[in-house]
Amino acid sequence: MEKPIQVTRSAMPDFDEYVEEIRGLWDSRWLTNMGAKHNKLESMLCDYLRTPNVALFANGHLALESAIDALGCNGEVITTPFTFVSTTHAIVRRGLKPVFCDVNKDDYTIDVGSIEELITERTSAIMAVHVFGNVCDVYKIESLAEKYNLKVIYDAAHAFGVSLNGRSIATFGDISMFSFHATKVFHTIEGGALAYAGQNLKAKMKGLRDFGIAGSGSVIMTSGNAKMNEFQAAMGLCNLRHIEDEIEKRRIVVERYRKHLGDIKGIRMNPIQENVKSNYAYFPVVFDGYRMSRDEVFEVLRAESIFPRKYFYPLTSDLECYRDEFDSHATPVAKELSGKVLTLPLYGELELRDVDVICDIILNGGGR
Ligand SMILES: *Cc1c(COP(=O)(O)O)cnc(C)c1O
């Protein structure tokens, strides 16, 4: 490849569109602290995500930590290690203990059949991940949460715009976290949001982003700063205008990958889930019994300046900061998956002929 191909490339509005969006800030001089752009984006996201409440944050990670605080979780939280490290860090940084549950072999989300045996009297919540935009078994998780009186937080960082049976993914569980990082399907450069139904959380959400401030002279809780600024919100307002177009372009790229890799022995593609409207966030491929291992495919592509990523390897339970404390063999499906999965380049602007080249290298490269 003449120019390197990374696993993703940030969607950007036209330069002029962004400039037009931020022009007013030179008059208002209101650059952050729940400004006009921020409030407009919150309300537009309520519409887009079809949820009664959205609280914007400076980034997805702080949103996730704040979700734990907002619900008053304590003790143990059941979660999965096949995710970006943010999920595990959020639990640990709030002083709680992650209890790792295995994932499904077919869609990589939490294995709901293994949750119950991990519940103890210290369990306060389930933090499940809609990994790669694949939807968790939300109905089973809901019934377990009711039975054992647990809170449910979804790490929906990958699932912006996804719906199940026509119902927005943002409306399941107590709170769903979305990341608007530059690498995500919808972004605000850095940014994130919590979507929630409970009106009782509204005051807390405000405080959690803004030093616990409830009003002038009134601070009701200990909290840090996680506010989204006006330049971030302006990027969000621009990108939201083009989100359907971005998702449609990604769909076409995914179709192309599927055409090439669909019927190849030893290559397993991301599942197409029934009744799910996908956002085509990622294109993970599992090499299981293929003539090349995942690591070989990775190297062969890299030699051609194509840079897929080993999402998610290692498991978070295998990372230096956690491996002394956890045994990743306790989640055998996740362990095996993390050794075989490779996430191929996917973004709206990816040229179909580049997809053809990537697939040709996977199918014919590396010698025999
Ligand atoms: C991106 C991501 C996060 C963190 O979001 P940031 O906006 O980067 O802070 C959390 N969880 C998962 C699964 C992610 O992919």
C-alpha cells in the first residue's frame, strides 16, 4: 500500500461546516460549562437514541466511572475481560471488585448462563459490554437483575445507533455509557454520554460532571470535573448530521468483506444478530483452523502497511496491572478468543478496492 491503512479513521465534517458551527463562540465567549452547543447536543441525542435523558461527559471513561457513582454500586461487579481496559479500570478505580464472567463463543458478549454462579451477597451490579456493537442478552440480564436486585450498567461504547427489535440500545439497563472518542462511529473528538431513564438521577448527573455543584454556593457531593466543552459539542452536532451516511458507508464496506471472507474455512466473521440494527462499528475476524494463525495474518498485513488491531488481546485480566490478581483461565472462551481475533480496518471512507487488497492478502498472502 502506498499509504498506510489503519484500523480506523475518524469521520470529519467539511472544514467549513465545523467553522460555521463554532463561529458563534467568538461572540458568546461561552466555551464550556453546559453551554448552548452542549445543551443542544444533549437534546438531539435524546431524540437520536430515543431515550428520555442524556448526560454528556468529557470522555466515555469518566462517564462510566460516573455511572457507578450515580447508582451507588459497591462490593463486587460482574463483568467481562474481553473488552477495552476502560471497563475494568472504571470498576477498580471506583473501589469495587471486578468479577470476571466468560463470554459467548458466537457473539463475544457476556455469557448469561454463567452469571448466576458468580453472584454473591456482595454483588451490587452487572457491567456488560455490547462488544463490537454486538447486543448482549439484555432480556436475560434484566431478569437476573430483578431476581437478585442488581443494578445494570451497559458499556455501550461500541453500540451507538444500534437497536434491538426496533428498541434503542440506550434504553436497556439502568444506565448505558456511550463513548464519543475520535475512533468511534460517532465522535466529539473526545467525549461520552450516559443514557438513563431514572429522573431521580438527574441532579446527580449534573453534580458528577461538575465538582458536585448543585447551584450557586451549594455543593452536594464529592466529585471531579468531567464536562464536555463547546468545541467538542460542536463537532458532535456536525457529525450527528451525517451519522446515517457514515453507518451506511460502513455497511457497504462490511458487505464487501463478507463477500470475500464469508465462505472461507477457518475464518469466522462477526455474527449477524437476529432483530438487531447494526452500526457496523468493527469487523472482528476469528482465525480458527485457518492456514495462518491470527498473529501470522497480522504480520503479513503489517508488511503491506495495513494495520489491523488485536482487539481484544490480551484480556484485561491478563494485563500487567491485573494478572497477579485474576486467573484468565477462569474465562476459557474469552481466553481462546483473544488469541484468535483480529479486527480489520473499517471506516466509512475506506475504499472498496482497499478491502479487496486486504482480503487478497489474507486469502493468498504469506506463502503456503
Ligand atoms: C472507547 C471505549 C471506552 C472508553 O471511552 P473513551 O471515550 O475513550 O474514554 C470504554 N469502553 C470501551 C469498550 C471502549 O471501546
